[in-house]
Amino acid sequence: MTGVVGAPLKRKEDPRLLRGDGRYLADLKAHGMLAAVVVRSPHPHAWIRSVDASAAREDQRTLAVLTAADLPELPPLPCIDAEETTRPFNQRVLASDKVRYVGEPVAVVVAADRYVAEDLAELVVVDYEPLPAVADAERAMEPGATILHEETNVCDTLEYRIGDPDAAFESAPHVLTERFTTQRYAGMPMETRGAIADWDPRTETITLTSSTQVPNSVKRDICESLKLRESRVRVLVPDVGGAFGVKIQTYPEEILLCLLARRLGRPVKWVEDRWEHIVASTHGREQFHDVEVAYDPDGRVRAIRDRCVTNTGAYLQRLTLVEPFIGVSMLTGPYDITDFQATAHVVMTNKAPMNPFRGVGHVQAAFTMERIIDTIARELGLDPADVRMRNVIAAEDLPRARGLGNVLAGEIVYDSGDYAECLRRALALSRYDEFRAGQEEQRRRGRLVGIGIGAFVEETGLGPYEMGSIRLEPSGQIVVHTGACTSGQGHLTTLAQIAADTLGVDPDDVDVRYGDTDLVRWGVGTYASRTAAIGGTAVRNAAVVVREQALRIASTMLEAAGSDLQLTSGRIGIVGSPAGPSVSLGDVAAAVAPGQSLPEGVDSYGVEATDVFHPETNTFAYGVHVSKVEVDPETGIVTLLEHHVVNDSGTVINPLVLEGQVQGGVAFGIGGALLEEVVYDDDAQPRNPNFMDYLLPGDDNVPDITVEHMAIPTPLNPDGIKGGGEGGAVGAPAAIANAVADAIAPGRVTATPITPARVFAAMADAGLVKPEG
């Protein structure tokens, strides 16, 4: 079958889910299953003087209680992107001497059902000695601040410098300074976290079913914590109702459930409620940038200095340093800025730990850089689109090594693209000039309307590797195993398209399997917009080998040279003889199935291959968003009118799936731009851990979203694929912020979320409205 890659096929996984036949963690049941409830700290910072579980243990309904004193010596949760300079402020599975954020696990109770376990958890008495807490990262850096761990609250300081920014500033005719702030918020998937652990005493094997994005990573952590060999641990992933990066961490609960299941000899289940999710699952984003920008009278940026501070919460997590690294290293986006200096402070506070989620670091970088461009344009009286066009890196200057990198992601090299053309297309798609021409007339009528641009470059396709395997069955079915782990992105469809394209079959004949560490020996998982570029390439490479095997076997069956054969629509025949002899792929697989002699010249049974693809470096997707808004001058409420996106993710496997990813990302970005924030008070108590107070975008917040795809392939993988899952979330907040600033000019927008109160205050400061009171 030809033309499979690039076809807008409907998603293979949707019919079952739309019928309500999904199997999510909370749906799963097993004979003798028990329920676990975690006892969590109500204090943001306190010494633990004692944990008295005697009352719970004496209750006949209690089946198990674990505190830190009951645990064997367990390693802390790992941080895999730590630099040599990173202080080891890692989290223990259960707090022992001290708690450092509200929601930190202190004990776990097991009973026959969740309701009983909740009651029994109340019987665990923890004697806390409260300590002063610190919620603000700048306060945490001050002399005399409360110390969470040892000596300092600064976990690491990352330094970057390219060119000669000092000389550029000395000669620059214009300099601006500003602080740009991105709030703390999180992925908030529809499905919270959960897990089920089951110990088999016959084989001394633990099986953990978890709503994770990274089953193989969780398996490695369980092996280390329980001192089990690889063959004794299996991790399964059922349907996952959204993840967005929140589920790329091995959490304490997954380790605890395995310990409990082994001790009790029965399956143990835990599913967090929404309060637990908001206070105890990882957050992201909270970061500010103090920038100095040197620029010319025509708007060209000469140099940037950036002091960045990331409030990373109480502990290091698996990929904590990605946020501060990308937040500064990707700040200059698509612009030709060769003189740059940045310092990124990673600061511990008594908030929940941070870890990557959708658009990690890029959201802050794009918001900061795009506000810089619009601020320059306003200061000089220039159009923001013109200032961007003067600053973008020219297509002929790609690839471009940025001179920056880190221990996990390696060196940043922009691989391919045309940033100026992307900007031109976005301006045309949004009818930018037409809007500008009528804007002043709208303002005279009392309508505060604005238009904003948000451009970005995004590091995607993160390594170090991914696995793909292909097996051909005698029925003609193609079975694919992948280390990627879907949580709604459409992987079963896109990977099937790649395999089908290589093997000349219908995608419906391809069955994609994932989420089982017994079937996928090596796997990294799903994050960093990596599945199509890395996992898809592994599938493509394995499929190429299977195709070659099939042609070689068919050549013996048809008594023809392999060079004379062609594979079309699942059948192998003679080139130029459509009516001549042929065999199906199923016939080929049957010919080498065990139980019979192999064809002459064939020396092994089965038609299958596995590939582990290691990319030489990361791919860099990019895009331009243009947003149109209206601001109510009486309330400060922002209404989105239109949102337009031009996106380059390289070769498009399925435009329907990619468009959905971009549109979903824009909705995600709208939440970050206007609504979402995990709020803590000055004492580090969470103030809005529920969906009545934590605001998410709905139908009334999301406008029509138009998407246009550019497709400039990357040279870094055979299909030319770049990542596509996060760009919508990256470009939208910057575009919306610039549109709001444009609508309320000369009012200033320097922080998200852009709440009505913030907008009204900015309008009052600019003299557009009278201050309240």
C-alpha cells in the first residue's frame, strides 16, 4: 500500500475508547485485591518527632501499615539529569526525619477497601514539630533563610555564555531591562495517578500495573529498590487518561505498593484523589527571568543577559534540571543572537517538587523572548512582525550550532527549517495586516482588541534511544512492539502507518503493542516529543529488515532473484508481472514457521527484527502562533477571538493526528496563559487544591484554531520527522500575552496567568481606566 505516510487516517484506537471500552487503572480488579491509602504531611516543613501507628495496627481491619522505620534501606528517587555540581537533594520513599512539603508521604495503610483504609489512615498519629517554611525562591536564596536540606537552598547554578555580551552592551544604543514571570502550574490529566502491585510467590515476581509514561524506567527503579533481578519485575501500562509529563516520574507510591504486595502476598491498589494529585504529583513552570537586552534603532537584538530563577520545590525529581536548563538555553528561540549570557539558579522551597510537563522550559523561554521583541517594537514605534523578521535566523544559516548544551540533551544544534517563511505564512494565515488596518477604528469604538505573535524553536526527539520490533505472522498480521507509551497521542495509528508504509500493507493489518516490559526489553518511554522521531525511526528500521527478510524468503519460494521481486499490497511478486506467481506476506511467514523444514537458503525460523535507534542529536521543531483577543475595559476579562498556528514538525505522518496535537496544545497553552496556577501562601500551604479554585480552560475559553503545516524534513532520521506534541503549548502563551499587551497598550504584561485582576491593574497603571476604589 502506497501513500500511507502523510495520509489523514482516523485513529485506530478511538472506536474502542469512544464505546467506553477503555481499561484504565481504576477499572482494573483482581481477586483478593486490597486498597492502600497514603498518610501525607499537612505541614510544609516540620521535624518528624515520632510516627505512632499502633492504633492502626491494633485495628482488626488493618492488613498492613508501613512507616519509614519499617522499610529496608531504600535508595532515594533518582535524578538522571543532575550535573556534577548538583546537590543531591533527592526524595526518600517515605519521610523519616523531616517533611518538606504539604502532601509528602509519611506512611501507608492497607485495608480490604479504600473507604476503610481512609478511616484507618486517620489513626496514624504523627508528632510534628513545625519549622518555618519558605515558598518564595528569592527569599529562599537570602542569607538567614530557612534551609530545607543542607547548607543552602540553591541546588545548582547553571552558567552559559556565548560570544561577547559585555562588548555588545557597551556599544549598544538602547538597553531595556525587565522581569518576566511564569507561574507554577501542572499537567492536570483527566486521570490521576494510580498503580496496582501483585506479587507471585511461585516465581518470586512482582508485576506493577501503573499509569506511567515510562514503564522501563519504573522497572529499573523497582529492581534497584527491591533488590530484584530484571526477570523478576514486570511493569504493565493500561489505557492512560492523559499524562503530559506528570507521569514520567517514578513516584514513592509505586515502590511502596511493590513492597506491600510482596509482604502481603496479595495485589494492592492505590489511586490518588484530585487533592492528592494537586499537592503531591509534580508541578512545573515556576520561573522568572531578569533580562537585560541590548538593541539597535531598527530593532535588531545585539545581546541578552539573563538571570533565571526556578522554584523547583522540595526535592529533585527524575528530570528536574530540564526546566532551568531549557528555560535559558532556548530563550533566544529562532533569532540570530550571537552574544548571550545566562545564569540559572535552581532553588529549593517548601512546595511540591517540580518535573517536566508539556513544553518544559520552552514555554518560559518563548514567553520571555517574545515579550522582549514586542517591548522593543513598542519602545521604537515599530511593528512587532517587522522586528521579528529582522532578527530571525536565515534559512541558509541552518544548521546552526548554538554553543550551548547540557549533560542530558547534549549540544543544541538547530538542524533545519525556514523561520522567516514560517512567520510569513502565519501572518498571512491570520490576516495580520488586515487586522492592523482596522485596529484603531475598533479602539475608537471602545473595543480593546489586540493581536500578538508567539514564535519558538523547540528541542524535540530527545534520546538516548528507543526500541521498535516487527514480527510477521502467518495470518499476514504485522505485530509492532514499541518502547513508546501512549496516553492519548495516537501512537497506535502513527506507528502503524510507518510500519505499513515500509511493508506495503494496510495500517489495519498492523497491531501496535506497548506498555509491557516483558515484551519490550529496552524502552525509554514517551516525553519530549520523541515518539515519532525516535520510536518511529526504530519501527521503520526494523520494518526495513523484515521487508528484506521477506523478499529473501519469497525469492526461494518463487524461484526468482530478489532483485526481480516487488512487495505491493501485502503480496510479493515478479516485477512487471502483476498476473504472475506471487506469495502473500502471510505465506512467507508460514513458510518459515517451526514444525517444518526451512526453505533452501533460509537458516532461521520466523520473520522478525528489532531495532534500537540512537539519534546522533535532537531535532528542533518550530512554529509561529498569532492570537487575536479582546479585553473588557470594565472587568479586565480576556476573550480569545481567533488563534492561528503555522508549525514545522518535519515530515507529517498523519496530518489529522498532528493537527489534533497542535490544537490540544493550544488549549493547554490557553490554560497557562490565562487561568491555571497552583497557588501557595507565604507559609507554603497550597490554597487551591481542587477544580473549583484551580481553573482549567473550557469551551468558552478556546476559540477557533486554524493550523497550517510546513514540512521541512530533518536530516537526523530517515523519515525527516521532528517532534509535534508540545509546540501548541509553547507558542500559545507568548502569542496571547503579546495580544493582550497590544490590546491594552501602553499597559504592560510581564507575568502569567494574565488574570482579569492583573489586566485591570495594568490598564489602570497605563491610565486606560480608573483604579478601583
